Amino acid sequence: MRRKRSVPPSPLPQRQGIDPVRLRLPTEGQWPSVRAYLADRLPAVPAEQFDVMLARGEIYGEQGPLSPDAPYLPGGYLWFHRELVPEVSVPFRIEVLYRDERLVVVDKPHFLATTPRGRHVTETALARLRGDLDLPQLSPAHRLDRLTAGLALFVVQPAHRGLYQTLFRDRLVRKEYRAIAAYRPELVLPTTVRSHIVKERGIIAAHEVPDAEPNAESRIELLEHQGGLGRYRLLPTTGRTHQLRLHMSGLGIPILGDPVYPVIRDEPAPDDFSDPLQLLASVLEFTDPLTGEPLRFTSRRELAAWPDHTATTDPSPA
């Protein structure tokens, strides 16, 4: 059996906390040059841009910068930095709640993406933290939606990332959320919602499939109510995309500020931060897979829609 080739280290440093693009050249291909391959496989990028990058020595192979006529080498690797377009700055800070040699736990604000994706690249928690903390190898253990505020767990060393990601995959992390939504006195709570959720790539809203085997489960509890609003505790057993938002909407109490459920609203201007989703990842609790130590982290953030909100102040592990 052919031994799998290890990935060589990147010859390019990060730029603004963003790793360079890495491409593996197919082992089977008829392209006469690296330039021809890039123009064929990445049609969204003008071919002239690759000409400029090659002329400037900005596209690297395993032996260094590639010349404009560099031949195609099957199975080789390429690295280059994507063009970073200006992004609207998210004017809220990330609070680091806990840091040691293995983990960083932060309180993420609304509107800040966790990791680079789509049009949000440099204005992300990962890019900010890599620069602010001087931790270029920092990586996320899980994903928290851009519109959701609260706790996010990052791993300092790549060698440990799989261990902590597995905790989330195997549902060994107890997660707790807070949400603000309308109060419906006729709704019997607490309740457990189970459904089959499908999220299709390229479509903003997830949807539930009737009569299909459930793949998502959430417990919904009412903590208190006043002025027609309820403050809810949400306890997801699974972690489907938009699960809590969809389950709350299905109960007839969509989370305040939700631009997707129950109906998709017009997207606000990129610099409009006036109506945040009233959803907060408030608790992460798990047993550290390396030390066996029980850890519990609590958000200090508040949901502004609640009239008498009070902040919790226990950011350290119990």
C-alpha cells in the first residue's frame, strides 16, 4: 500500500492572522504549466491576476517562488495569499476569559464570525486572536455562528485540536444558551423539541423535514417573563446549523433580532449593528481530555433586549 505523503510546511507566513491558500496539484493532469492549472481550476480569479502574482514571486512551490513559466508537477503543492479586500470593522471587542498552554476561551461579540468564511476573513475572532495573542497556530475547536454572541473555545497547539474537536463531535460538551423572545402564556414549557434539520449549501435558511428521523434535539426552558418578553434557557443535545433558532421559531417564539426565522429579512447594511440576534452561548462545560480536569466557563455578556439584565461574572473554570 502506498504511503500517504505528509503535507510540507508552508513557506509563507500568515498575513493579518490568515493562512496562505494551499493547493495540492492533482496527480493526474495535462496542464503544461502551473499558470494554466490555476487559470483552469480557479476561473473566478482573472487569469491576469495569476500572471501578476507569478511575476512578483508571490506563488510558491515546495522549493520557493515559482517563475511565470513554472511547469505543472503532479502531486506538488502550491501556496499563495488570497487578495484581502477591505472589510467593515466589527466595533466590539473579544474578551479572553481563560488562557493556558492548551486552550483559549473567549466571549465573542455579536456580528463577529468565528473563522474566515465568505466575505468575512480578517474581521473574524480567529484572525484577531492570532494577532492579539501572538498565537499563529491557534485554531477553533468548534464553530459559533457570526450572529450569536458568547463562548468560543480555541486550541493553542495543532496537535491538540483533534482531541477537543472530538469532544464536540461526540457530544461530550454541555452547552447552554440564553435567548430573548416573545412570551406566550399558552406555551407549555419546559419542552424538548426533536426534528430532522437540513441545511443546504448556498441557501441561507435551514428547514425541518416532516416525518423524518430526528437528527436535532433542544430543550427549551422559560426562566422568567415580563413586558411581553421571555428569557429562555436553551440546552441543545445536538449541534445542527441554526438548530436553536429554528426550534424556537417552530414553537412560535422566534428569537428577537433573527433575520432568517421565521422569514428572511432584507440584509442590513454591513455597518448596521443596531439589531443583534438575542442569542448568547452562555455556558461550556466538559472534562479536559488531556488532564481529566472538569472545566466550566460562563459568559459575562448580556442580552440587551431584556429590561433588567444582569451579567454573570464567573469566567474561570470551576
